[in-house]
Amino acid sequence: MSSELVFCIGLALLILAVAGFTIGVKEDFAAVVGFVVYGLLLSLAWMSLSSPDVALTEAAVGGGVTGALLLGACARLRTREKPAEGHRPGWINRGAALVLCAGISAGLAGVVLLLPDPAPTLAPPAREHLLATGLGNAVTAVLMAYRALDTLLEKVVLLLALVAVWSLAPDRFWGGRPAFGYRPEPGGPLIFLTRVLVPVGVVAGIYLFWVGADAPGGAFAGGAILAAMAILGFISGLSVVPAVNGFRLRFVLVAGVTVFIVAGLAGFAWASGFLAYPVGFAKPIILLIELAMIFSIGATLALLVAGPPGRSLKP
Amino acid sequence: MPEFLLAAAGFVLAMVALGLVRILRGPEDGDRMMAAQLLGTGGIAALLLAAGGGLPAAADVALTLALLAAFASMAFAKSGVSPEAYDEPKPGEKE
Amino acid sequence: MRLALDIFTIVAVSSGAFFFLAGTVGLLRFPDTLTRLHALTKADNLGLGLIMLGLLPHVAWPFVALKLVAVWVLALVASASASQLIARKVRGRRGS
């Protein structure tokens, strides 16, 4: 048994154990910690499958932003709701859930393990056409050139999710500032750490976007890191969440999708259809779209964590 | 050499697993907050050893992991306080 | 030259792994949250630094090597501050 196989099996067992802990533990904070640990370990698993792009996004979104989102939810629940006094589901419900989950897991395992030996894959044709797009990273080419429509629709869905979160605010707070922030402690370790980490994080996020054209990276991972840095600013009290009806904020939020749609419509003019790129100019257009998207994604994810408006903004 | 590095990666991963057992079991919230730190150091070490200098993107993933483990530590440490505890208006803004 | 670099890597990675072991033993055996935090932060970061040192001869020079060193410095600074933060939170709850 090669040591690589032992490493992979050990990592898989550890991930399963952490997942079991996360589901089974009774306190909510412990479950969120387990979830973040699970996300970071999954990032390791993606790396051992030689997928650095997915590992980056998993670490940034699963470990960072979603963890902060869940922590905010826990904190809000703690102050507002009594522990729910529900009754535990009966044996029939739990037995049915067990059978269904086991069936789905067995089905997935069967599909993966019973694949024919050279497994059917689209990777070779994807790499063949890289030269035409001018990019060096096949994942970015898939996201921004071959399946650009899917990426555009995903970003629209993100914006819709943000609008849905905002709509949870009571009427009198609509347009106000999300109630997410803490009093800054001057000279505390949080302020120091924010001042050190945020510049590094912003540079790392933009660097990941830039390098994503030819090496693992890309706009979504970079945007998620920017969101984490913004949330850090809110948590430390060094910056205040902007009001949701601010013009600049809304401009940044829609800039990504707008640039994407404009580039798509321009495809009718300079190439063969919606979201088609002219030969030789694909890479600059893709980079321009991603540049607008990285700030939109960062702002959207940070505001999703900040939550609905909770304070009135008197003119 | 690659075998040695991979064995070291497995060892570090085993140490992380043992540490996680102790940390996640810890009866208080303070114990569990250390999980982000444990993964921030042990996870990066295991990652770099398993890549063994072969995958050039491993350094970028290590950077991302370091940033996010620090971010997670801070989010955990500030998690007990309800977010609405900040009620001081900015200077010049009337509530 | 190759042999010397390989021996350097083996020595550095082994001592790094030893410090990880020491940190984990501390985690498992120390009686108190704060002492466990201390063991985790100090020993694991030193272990990470030694492992990083051991991997330097194997990566592309200079950019990737400098990036690795920068990652270690970032991890050090972040760990030191985060452990202070966690310690304050733990002590605050017990009424420092």
C-alpha cells in the first residue's frame, strides 16, 4: 500500500469523523466550528486530488465566508429565541431518513466506482481549445469562455440572494444600515491583526484574480477573500457597514453583472452571438469582466454575512 | 525523498487529528476556538509536505489557508457577543 | 550538493514533525484551556517554520520560496494575535 493511498484514506476518514461530529454535537457554536474545520479539511482533500482551483474556493467560501455567516446566525438566535421545544422525530421517520441517505450514498459510490476505466472526460477537448481563448488555465476557460452563461446566471442568483436577505428587514429599517458591528477596542489584538491582515488579504485576493488566467485562481476565490477581509473590518470595528440604499454600494454590487451582460450583448456586434468573444481579444475581455466581478462578489458576500438592515437611517 | 515527505505529511495529519479529538471534545467554547489555529498551522504543513514542491499552486493555497484560518480565529473569538452590541453612532451621524 | 540538500531537508522536516508531536502532546496532557492554547500556538508554529525551511531546497527559486517564507511570517503574526484574542475571551468569561 503506497504512502499516498494511506494519506488519502487517513484524510477521508478524518473528514468523515469531523462531519459526524458536526451533525451530532448539541451546541450550535461547536457545530459551526466543526463545519469550518470540515471546510478547511475538504480544501486539503481537493489539493490531494490535484484541483487547486476548487481547493482555493472551498477554503475561502466554505471555511471563511459561510463560517462567518453561520456564526452570525448563531449569535442572533442566542439573543432572540428560546431553545425550541420540539419533539424528537419517531422511529419511522428516522428509519426512513437512514434508508434514503444510505441509498443515495450507495448510489453515488456505485456511480464513481463503476466508471469505465478510462473514465469519460471532457478535459482533452477543453485543453485543445485553450489556445483560441488565449488563457492558460483550463478551469478559467470553462468558467468564462465555454460556459460563460452559467457563470453570469450564478452571479445574478447571488445578487437575488442578497436582495432576499435584505427583504427580511422590518419596514421601518428598509434602506438602513445592517446591524453588524462591534465597538472597536483601541490597542487590542483584534485591531492590530486587522491592520496586518487586511492589506495582505486584499493584495492576495487581487493577485489570485490576476494569476487566475494562467494558473489556479480566478475571480470567485479572489472575491471571497476580499469579502473575508471586509467582514474582518466590520468585526474589528474599524469600518462600519454601509447603508444598503447608498448609491456607491449599489453601483459596486451590480457592476459585475452589468459588465458581463454588456460584454455579452457586444458579442452580437463583434462576434457570432451572445457572450461570444472576438478572436484574439478574448483574454482582455475576460479579464475586464473578472475585474468588475471580483469587487461585486466581495461586496455581495460581505453584505450577505452582515445581514438585513436593522437600524434606521434618519436623513 | 517524495516518500519521506509524504510520510511526514501523514504524520502531521495524524497529529492534527489527535489535536482535533481533544479540541472538539473540550467542554467549553474556549477550547473549540483553537480548532482554527490548529488547522492553520497543521493543515498548511500537511498541505506543503504532501505537495512536496511538485504542485506550484500549493503555495497559493497555503497562503489562502493561512489568511482564512486567521480570519476564522477572529470570527470565533468575537462570536459570543450579539452583533447589535455596537450601538454608538458614528461622529456626526444622528440616530 | 544534492546529498547535502537532502540531508538538510530530512533533518529540518523531522525536527518540525517532532515539534508538532510536542505540541499535540501538550494539547492532550495540559490541564487548562490557556496552557493548551500556549502549547498549540508556540510549538505548532515552530514546527511549521522548520518544515517550511526543509522544503525550501525543493521549490522554484526565488519567487515560490519567498512566498513560502512570507506565508510562514503571516501565519506567525496571525497565530500570536489570535491566541491573545482567544485567551482574553477565555479569561473574560471567568472574570479576569
